[in-house]
Amino acid sequence: MNKSIIWALAAGGLGVVGYFAASHLMNRDLVEAAPLSEEITYICRETGALIRGPRDPGPEGIDTGDCQTLVQALYCPACQSWYPMPPPEALARMPMGPRCPKHRTGLLEEIPESETAAVPSP
């Protein structure tokens, strides 16, 4: 009886490890296959205004208006809000990447196509 329990636990453990390994490999392929857009969304830390601009602004920069601290913005699909990108020191401590402070879901650079298709154009 003890051997059958040990074998069942071992098989279950191997199944769980295999599942997580396969899902990690599949997600990595999807992320690597997604092309990076040339424009990204920026957020002003003072006003919260969103500005769309080039990924690498170069020496000419982006027209920021009154904004002094412009950082890349990341989108949370759960609460449909934009959040500032964490600083590099904080990102180094986030093995799963930036997360929404409210829902703990992963933050995205762009609004997913499924959400933009659901919103009617003005």
C-alpha cells in the first residue's frame, strides 16, 4: 500500500512539473514571436496624461508640454488602466515582470486587440 501511494505522488509530481515546463516554453515562444511596435505609450508622473511617441525618441525627444518626468506606460487589462513602468532597480526584483498593483496581473505595452475591437470608434 505504501508503494502505491509513493508511485501516485511521484507520477502526480512529474505531471505538475511537466505541465509548468510546457506552459513556460509555450509562453516564451509567443512572447518572442510578438513584434515590438515602433510607438509606445508614455505617462506623465505629474499629471497622469498619456502621450503616444516613438520607442526610441532620440535627441529630438517627445513633445511633453508641461511634463517634467515622462516614463513608459504599461496597460492592465483587468482594470483597464495605465501605470508607469517601474524603475530598472525594481524590475530586476520582478522575475515575472511588472504586475498591476491592484489585480497582480501582468502589465502590457499595448491594449489587447480584443479590447480595442470591442470599443466602438467615435
